[in-house]
Amino acid sequence: MIEAPEHIKTIKPYVPGKPIEELERELGITGSIKLASNENPLGPSPLALKAIRDALADINRYPDGQCFYLRDAISQKLEINREEVLISNGSNEIIELAVRAFLRPSDEAIMAQPSFAVYPMIVQAAGGKNIIVPLKDFRHDLKVMASHITDRTRIIFIANPNNPTGTINIESEMDDFMQRVPQGVLIVVDEAYHEYVTSGEYPQSLKYFREGQDILILRTFSKIYGLAGLRIGYGIAREKILTEMNKVRQPFSVNSIAQRAALAALRDEKHIAASKRINEIGKRYLYKELEALNLEYVPTEANFIYIILKEENASSLYEKLLRQGVIVRPIGEQEIRVTIGLPEENKRFIETLKSVISNR
């Protein structure tokens, strides 16, 4: 039997959750709520749903391989050139394209921990070396990350806001960091949750892009736009960077329905505003209730909250909540991540949390 090389065999694969229907069947329950994957609880934009219905009649045709209309809309919205936008099958694809285009076997990529689990997987799959820097105060320690740059460093990943902690690095920190990174190192700034940020100190990554930095900005339609099931995101970088990435991209990787839905969602400012509003309401409620339970949490700039448990084991608490039909995400031994849901979902999470903690 053929065997994979060692760097593939030792990858720890991402473990997705089971479908709600299967979990309910196994546990003999109904009416579960999913607060594990940071999805928009309001669902997709009504305009996106209409665009999806209108696109169905044309699915016998291959999609626009260049995503012309969506790239055009994003470039106009951000006031950049169309050639500086790359549409992808979720922002995960762009991460993979960047690694395949710019990282050679034994090259290094610097990233934080805990952060988005896909970064180290893709680097290892390409034969690269992951340089892991622990978070400091739940945020990227940019000074230490910069100190790890060597002549083998090709890529640095920064999730801002960070997943799973919901924290940001502020503009002054990013300004200092950008000055420390030498030319020839690609800085990947993952902004999957940037639309939820309320802090006035949040850095505008497009500034570094316009200054000519080797930066790749990742954004997605999976979160605030509510299109996670269609797998569509985009990257922003100088044309020369995207040209190399396009060389290793599969043709027609973004389906036509996703393109049409994203184009409509991008224009629905009303839905975006409502999504932000429901997130802020939920955030304030959950802060208050978690404090009343004497549970430590990390203030978030995203649509989820990172909760640090004092006595409970994360896996054990996850199982207890699951049996009551509340699905969250265990992260480490003492941490869980909870999506901010609709008001009734947030209330149910808190009430269920109270019951399982009191019965420990």
C-alpha cells in the first residue's frame, strides 16, 4: 500500500462538527441550537437569496472563472484595481494558494497559537516549518513574532480579529510590526471578522497595501454576509502577488451561485447593519450573564466569545451542553468558544449553562 510522506502523515486534521440532524438522532433530542461555528444567526441577505434563486436556471454552465462582476464590485467598494482582488472558494483557498505559491519545502511560516487551525495544517502539507508564537494577553505578540523572522521566513499569518479569542492588535502595534518585517516576507492578515469590529484603534490594513507592503488581506462572505454554505471569500494584494497565486489556482473554483449571491450580499447594507446590531445586543447580554456566573471571558471584537473555565473541563462541559441541545466549540482543556446568536439562542445558552454548572 502506498504511504504518504511523513509531513503529511503527521498532520492533525481539522475536525468538523457533525450535522445537527445526526447529533439529534444519536442523542434522541430535537430543537438544538448551533453556537459553534461563528455563523450569522440572521442568515443570508434576502437579496442574496433572490440572487440564488435567479441563478439556478444557469447551473448547466461553467461559472465565470475570473469572477469579473464580483471583483469589479469589490474593487469599486474599496477603491482599488480589479487586478488587486482575487475571489476564492472561501478564504481557506487563498491561504492554500499563498502557501503553494510562495513557500518551498523547509521554508518557515510564523503564526500565533491559539489561532485559526488551518494555517499550520496548510504549511505542513506543503512541507514547510511552522514557527508557533503563543498569544500574549490573548492577542498576537507581534514583537516576538517579528523577532522570529529569519532568512527562511516566507509567510507570517495574523488573524485580526483573532479566532478563537476575538481580540485585535491595534494600529500602533501593526505600524511597528510592519516596519520590522523585511521585504520578501508575505504578511497574511486574515480579517474574516473585520466587519464586526467596533474599536477605533483597529488598523486599516488597506493602508499597508497602498504603501506597497507585501501584504495579503483575507476577507470572507461566510461570516457577517451569512454565506458560509456557499464557500466564497476574497483576497486583496498587489497584482504581482495575485498573479503568482493564480498560477496554482484551479479553474472555476468559485461556483456561479456563490458569485451571484456574494454580489447581492455585498450591496445589502441594511442586512449588514442588522447583523452588527444583533451582535452588539447579544454581546452585552452575554457579558452581563457570564459576569453574574463569575465566569472569565475575553472581550470580543468578533461574533463569538472565548470563555475561560475555572473548574469545568471544556470537553466535559461541551458534552453536557450538547445533551441539552446547545452546541458550542471546545478549544483547549479549559476554554470554549460560543457564537453570539439570536436573543433567544443566547438566553437558552445561558440558562442551559447555569443548569449544567449547578449540577456538576
